[in-house]
Amino acid sequence: MNHMIPPVSSTGIASSYKSDCATCLVGRICLPSNLTDTASDANMVKRRSRILRGEHLFQVDDLVGARLYAIRCGSFKTYQLDSNGQQRVSGFHIGGDYLALDAIGLQRHRCSAVALEDSEVCEIPYSYLNSGKEQLLPLQQHFQNMLSKEIAREQNNALMLRSTRAEQRLSSFLLGLTWRYAERGYSPNCIRLHMSRQDIADFLGLTPESVSRLLFGLKRQNLVEVCRRTITLLNIDGLERLAAGGIAIPANQSEEMADSDAD
Amino acid sequence: MNHMIPPVSSTGIASSYKSDCATCLVGRICLPSNLTDTASDANMVKRRSRILRGEHLFQVDDLVGARLYAIRCGSFKTYQLDSNGQQRVSGFHIGGDYLALDAIGLQRHRCSAVALEDSEVCEIPYSYLNSGKEQLLPLQQHFQNMLSKEIAREQNNALMLRSTRAEQRLSSFLLGLTWRYAERGYSPNCIRLHMSRQDIADFLGLTPESVSRLLFGLKRQNLVEVCRRTITLLNIDGLERLAAGGIAIPANQSEEMADSDAD
DNA sequence: CGGCCAATTGAGGATCGTCAAAGTACGTGG
DNA sequence: CCACGTACTTTGACGATCCTCAATTGGCCG
């Protein structure tokens, strides 16, 4: 199913793993910034895989091999199905993100991961990371930091889901996604969504109809521009106020705006 | 503010750290099960602190020292305040849980932790864990598993919060808390809540009024018994069906129950 | 006993889900 | 190049759920 890219070492260039990571578009988010030549190692990335849009990288309950995945390019969604067959999306993941960090402890995948577009992942041998070699300490340290940051990210997700108003959740979602893309060098106010409205709804705990209406609501407030799956953030401050639970318009303008709510 | 318990080594018994952990009521959840004498080390637990009910263990934005906390007994809530001053509870933590695992990566606490009852925590020097000593490998491995499991737990939280119906969220909350207490040897169907209805509401993304009404609803369905802050689970299967998004009563009984809703 | 805080109960309204239908993009095949 | 089918998205009407505000009850402590 997956189209394996042969290990780079088969090309005969021993150091090409390193240079691969060095030239990687995600900008070394998945590696420590102070990585030295000795710390980097040909065994770090075992192989790369190409996953086509709609293909699964792993399925829920799959046994975790001694490998982790880092997304090189593209994007994934992770999801579970509840007892009614309803999809619950636990996250969207883009280049530089690790996948399956939640599965290390239990050795089984807790969700399924499917590519939202044609993507590439790097396989990282987890057991190798913990082999105890001293030169791997910085990598290991970085990896623990990634684990910790993943906890923080999940907590942010949970925080967002505790918003009572759906508008807050959607604003947080758009801001968070844009921010993560911006961190990787993309435009800080324009994103192309690779997931459907249904996926967004299943992530936010809403219905696709609500997502559609809420997006239109944000558009009507001149906070975003929506063109199919391309979203342009027009007023990031306003969105942040919305996400924080307030209203988008500063207080001194809110009255006149409330009166003239007709287009 | 905190009432420090002097390090056990001050008693002159060198090995008392180990025996402390061995006799700890939480049953070594925070330590690897295959812990050997050599792996255990007098430096593992730096000191213990007693935190009285209502006292803070740390505050949001506090710098993280090179220490982690493991709860020895008692319970905590972690929370943030949003821009409206509204409390958002990110989690409840009981004996055996680590605290501040989310703060390692960023070196700053992302939430405040306050004791819900008189409690004790063990301080674990994080830097020591990563000092690279070979005999610490199992501890380190265990610690990474704890990090991974914490991600999984947060994902479960987020999953619960994606339930559209508040009844599902409350059922999941009760089941999860009971399960965690049962894991530590408490009764599998009776819990004493140390948090207020407001705290529960702030954790579930609801209002205290809704929590109160929903608890009464569960009581009316004979799923739980509620006596102030003591909750007895009468029908765990039914609660699990509710939590999963179905109805509590099996299909063949639901009609007659629906008719006789007058008590 | 009185005051205080937590918890409950009630009434009313806003929000969001449900169901149904129409509109829109995209790929396929003629 | 255009017709067609499919899947996604939007729109509308209606109803259930849950929030808001307010009042009441109940427990705890001085």
C-alpha cells in the first residue's frame, strides 16, 4: 500500500541522512537545534515512506513497532470511531509533527492516522533512541521535550473544547492551525485547509452545518475571507478576542455595530 | 507556605527512600514495576512536601526548576484563567499521578495547581533522570512511558469534550475518576469528590447548574446515588453506554421506561 | 442561632443539532 | 467540449439542549 522510498544509505552516500534532515522543509522542528555531526547518526531516520491522500499510516489498535513517525511533508488526521460509528478527530498533523507519541506507553495505536494529501513520513527507530549511547543524549532530551510539548498541545486542544460557544472553538482552531503553519514558514494569515468541513466538525465537537454557518458568521464580521478550503484571516486580533471568549469588536464600537447588523 | 518534610536521609537511614516508595500507598504507579535495588537510588526523591487544602503547588508561568512532582497522597486540580477571569480546569490529579509533565518542554508551568485536600507530593529531580547514568535507563524508560500515557490521557479528555451531549461528558468523567481510584485500590463504584460542582463544570465545559441537573438525571435513571459529594455508581454498564453516546437502558427496556417517567 | 457558601431548583431564552433540500465543485465518460 | 454523477458544502426551518438569571434550600462554622 505505502510506497517505500529506499533508505538513503542505499545510494552510497553515508551522510545523506544528515543532509536530508538539514535540507528538510520543516526546518528541523523534529530535531534538536543544537544537533552536532556526531549526534546525528545514519541510523536516525530508518526510511521514508510516501503515503497517498486517503491512505492510512496506521490503524487504531495496531501494534506499535519500535518506530515513530515524523511528518516530512503533507498532513494527516488522527481519529477514532465511537460506538455509533461516529468519527472523532483527535488532531490534525502537519510537517514537523511527530505521530503516535501517545502510543509509546501502551505499545498500541490509540487512533488511526490517514493522509489528508499526498505526504511523506520519516520512520524513527524509537528503541535506538533509548539504546543508552551517550552521544544520543541531546536527541533523547529533545525527544522528551517533544513529548512534553505534545502534552501541552493536547491540553490546549482540551482547553479549546471547554469553550461553551462554538464560535470560540472555531476561532481557536483557525488561529492555532495558522500559527502552526506560520511556524513552518507559511503565510501567517492564509491557510489552505486539507480537511473537510466534516473533519473540522468532528474535531471541534460540532456538526458540519454549524461549521459552515460559523464560518459565514466570521466572514460577515470581516474576520476571515472564505473561499472553499482557502481561509484568509483578516483580523487576527478580533479572532483572538473571540477565541478568548469576548466579542470580536472592541467595546467602544460594539454598540453601533450591534445596531447596524443589517449587512 | 508549604510545610516541608525533611529529606528522609536526615533520619540517618540511607535506604529509606526506597522503602518509602516500596510502602507507598499509590502502589508504585510512578515507578517502574521492575525496579531493582540498584536502579532505585537515594537521589530519586529529593524531598517531600505537604500541601494543605487550598494551597498552591505552583502557579501558571512559574519557572520550572529541574524538578517534577509525583502525588503521594491527596488530590489536586490544575487550572488556568481565561481573559474573562473564568476558570478552566485542565485536570484532576490523584495519588500516583505526576504533575507538571506538560511543563518540561517549555520550562514554564502552563497552569496552576492547587490542593483539593491536604496532600503530599514527592519532588523528583528531573535533571538527575537525564544525567545519562546507565542504571537509570529503566527509570528513564518508565518516565517516557509516563509522558506518553499522559498524552493518551489528555487525548481521552479531549475525546470526552467532543461529546455533543453533556450527559456523555459527565458519565465519562465519573467513570474515568472511579476507574483511576479503583486502579489505586479504592472501591470501584463509590467515590468521594474533593472538588466542587463548579470545578467539575469548569472541567467539563458546562455550568454548575447543568452539572447539578445532570447528576439528578443520572440519579433518576438509577445509574448513580448522589449524596452531597459522595457518588455511588449503581449501573456501570449503563453509564458506559451513556458515555459512549447511546442510551443507558438496553433497547428492549427503553420503551416501558420512557412511558413511566413519572416517579 | 445567624451568616456564609455551596448546591439545587425554576423559568425563559439563545445556541446549536437535526432533518431536508438546494447549490457547487470535481472527475468521468461520451 | 459538454453532460452527468458524486461528494462536499451551504441554506432553511424547527426543536432539543444547555446557558442565564434569579430565588431557594441545605450544610457548615463561628
